[in-house]
Amino acid sequence: MSGAAHEPVLLKECIDALAIRPDGIYVDGTLGRAGHSREIARRLTSGTLIGIDRDESAIEAAEESLKGFGCRVILVKSNFDALASVLDGLGIEAADGMLFDLGVSSPQLDEAERGFSYSSDAPLDMRMDRSEPLTAREIVNEWDGGRIKDVLFRYGEERWSARIASAIVRRREKKPIETTTELAEIIKSAMPASALREKQHPAKRSFQALRIAVNDELGSIERMLDTAPDRLSVGGRLCVISFHSLEDRLVKQAIRKRENGCTCPKDFPVCVCGFRQTLRQVGGAVTPGTEELERNPRSRSARLRTAERI
Ligand SMILES: C[S@@+](CC[C@H](N)C(=O)[O-])C[C@H]1O[C@@H](n2cnc3c(N)ncnc32)[C@H](O)[C@@H]1O
Ligand SMILES: [Zn+2]
């Protein structure tokens, strides 16, 4: 993979969906290299941009690239699942828009030593937040084989999860598995020849699965979706870009639950379950157009969903 800058995905679509007011307060919960944030900042005058990322190096890089805008810029290293406490800490009651561009960034993938990529040799790390204790190395060398199989199957939808998990356990009995290349080799050795002929790299699904587990990605998304929309002002937009069906399902369900989560029996004349609608879905899922797909292959699986606080 090249060291190309991270190209923001569905940029125009996000900016349109956020319907930015120049004096508003906007949260970018996945700052990365500030690709989306710069376009938000450009549209703010007296407004505020709050950029959050759990990766310290994203915050450092964004500090540089967000210099010189007229608006107030506040950058916070945090998991986005703690957005409510971040806002509390800043004395901000509600934001006028929130964007979450899920997953890893190109710089994270490109920095070999982060261990996200099977195509360069590095220690098995995969942490977005390097102050967290859990690494891919620990999962691969210390977790029970059954639990590893579950991770590969659930988060990678890997058909050969059982064979791969057994191969990992057999290998680590001889010596610890230390690097991305070693792991990719073990994964390959466990797969049948037919699977190795697929277009995708044989380790792709397993690496995705481990990354999701190391960073508790789905848990973070669920906790964020559970709490963040309550901190939107009325009319404020929530925009989420997901990159695989597991993420998209969480987003879709969370919006639906807040749009129509009434649990009363169908024949009840009025709602008595206490449900109060807090979100309204705006349009359907938006995917990149042909031009973006050609320019940026990373956009291939991207889906943007937007909801409005009511
Ligand atoms: C796809 S990149 C965002 C790229 C950014 N929109 C841009 O255009 O430059 C995702 C970023 O979100 C961060 N991230 C992922 N999950 C997070 C979480 N739960 N809390 C905070 N940041 C997270 C990652 O560290 C990464 O920098
Ligand atoms: Zn009800």
C-alpha cells in the first residue's frame, strides 16, 4: 500500500447531510487526518469544531492541519463512546451535528509498525489507542482456541475460522506468534487451496476480525449510538459512515430503535410503553458514486446513514 494521504470518504455527501450552520457546534468523532474536519471547519465562523480520536498520533497530525481556521477547534483524545463525558468536560450541552467515519485510517494501515496490515512485517499490535493494554499478540497467544475461532467467525465472517484457530494454537505451543507475517503465514497454511485462489488476500478477514476484537470496535459503536444522539440539539444531524455489514447493522438498528421503538401491542390505540421518538432517518443509505469509487478504492464498502434529532 502506498503512503498516500487519507482521502476522506463520501466527503461532499457528509457535508451536505450535516447541513452546517456557521455558528454551530460540530463533533467529528473520528478525526483521523481531519479530512472531514477541515471541510467542517471551513464552513464555521463563530462555531466550534470538536475533534475526537482514540489515536494520539491522529490528534497530533490534526492539530497541524486544522491551524488557521477562524472557528474554535477543540481536539480530544478519547474513545467516541465517551462523547457525553467529553461534552460534559467542555461544558457543552448539545452539538448541532456529529460525524463518525468508522474503522481504521490509511495512515494507521500504512504505518507498518502499528501491525494492522498483513502486507508488511511488524509486531502483532493493532491498537488504535496505544495506551490500551490489549494487543493482537495477546489474543493470538493467550486466548482460548474456541474464543479465537469465535472472533474470526463473528467479526471476520471467516468460513475457515475453526481450522485457522487450531493452526494458531498448534503453532503457539511451539513458540509465541510475534509478527503479522508469521500470523498471515499460519492463516494461509490452514486454508484449503480453493480458498487461497480467491481474489481477496487469505488473511484479510482474519486481520479485520482481530482488529475489531483488539479495539472492541463494535462495543464502542454500540455504546456511542446508545448515548450520543441524546446530546444532539433538535434538528441536529447524526452521520455515520460504516465499512462492513456488522457496523452498518448496528447503525441501522440504533436509528430504527429511536425512530420507532414503541413496544406496545399493535392493537393498542395509544402508546403506553413510554417510547419517545428522538431520531428521524434522513434518506436511505448513501454509497459512493462511480467517480469516487475509481479515485479511492477504500470507499468501495462505505455507506453513509444520516438521522435527525427531533
Ligand atoms: C476512517 S478514519 C477517519 C478519517 C477521517 N474522517 C479523515 O477523513 O481524515 C477513523 C479514525 O477513527 C478513529 N477511531 C476508530 N474508532 C474509534 C473510537 N471508538 N473512538 C475514537 N476514535 C476512533 C481511528 O483511530 C481513526 O483515526
Ligand atoms: Zn408504545
